[in-house]
Amino acid sequence: MKRLKLLTLLTLIVLILVGCDKTEKYEIDKTTTLKGKIVINTIKKDGEEEKVTVLELEKAISIDGVTTDKIEIEYDKELKNNTETTITGILRANKGSTDLKYSINVDTVDNILSYINTFSNDIFSIAIPAKLMKTVSVKEINNGFIIYAHNNQEAFKIIAITNNDFKALSKEDVKVEKIKSNKEYAVVLLYPDEDNEEITKEDQNLYSEIDNIKSSVKLK
């Protein structure tokens, strides 16, 4: 009888513990929405230290039976450190030797303020309106930046060149516009040689903000 009571008690304890486990369960290669804080971390990957963008989850989750509270973020846009947001993407298992077992291949980030929208080099800085950063990409190049439209086609470049180079460029058959200058440099806007054949609503939003982007340019 005592043994039966003991078995019954143990069964009840197990059931209570299972019932208290409210950890949400997820699967690899499934589209998932996760909430948490964006944090730029340094991790060990394949024996070397590397900076990665991580989503520190609001609460721990279980992925294929493994509990974790940190997910690496795979995204082609830079995100701000210490930003609360909701991210949607596909869960992946990280390959190689890393202390982050899982990553999320991002489709969208809900909070537009999570995106870095100010870009700088040794000569000047520019700011892209935050509302555009879900659809616009910015690539740093020598002495400037390329701004890509929604369809990943180049919309325009903003670069710094010498004043003499600007005078020479102005005489050529190129679409160039001076934004700001000092005694040494001219910051110019260059349109691509070929026009974007497929103008989307997102592209129109970008082009409508060109004046604001130009006015954000600051020479150092």
C-alpha cells in the first residue's frame, strides 16, 4: 500500500512538472516569429572570435528538444544594438563550432527603429530615413556608398571626390550632382548609366526622399 501511494505521488509530481513546463516548442527549417532584444555579441566560431548579431529571447524556447534563449540573426541589413523587436524568419541549425546552436534567417524585422540608418566614412556621413530601411540596402565603397533600391538594382551612389575630379566629371556624359563641398572634396550624387526599368512603389518612396538624404550629408 505504501509502495502504491509512493508511485502515485511520484506520478503526480511528474505530471505537475510536465504541466509547468510552458517552454514554447519550435522546429528547424520552419518559418518562425520570435520576440526579444537585438544584441551585438562576440562569440567563438570555428575557434576564432567573431562579432555577430544575436536575438536575446524574451523567454527561452525549445528547438527540437534543445532549450535556448539566444538565436543568431542572419540578415543582409545592419541592426542596432540593444533594440527590442519582433523578428520573422526561418530557423536554422548553425554549422561548425560555435556557442550559438541556432540562427534565424530573417525575412522581416517589425521595429523599423531596429535598423541602422546612418552611415559614415573618413570624409562624410549620410542618413537614410528610417522608414526606408526595410526595403533599401546600403553598401560602403571607396570614399562613399551605393544605395540599392527594392529590386536590388543600384539607385544611386553618393561619393566624395576631389574638386578637380568633379570639374573633369562635370564635362563628361554622366548624371552627376554636387551635394556639398569644402576646399578639398566634393560630395556628389551619381546615377547609374542605365535607368531602372522596373520602378516599384518602394523605389518611388526612395526617390521621393533623395532631397532629405542629400541634406543629411555632413562633411568631416
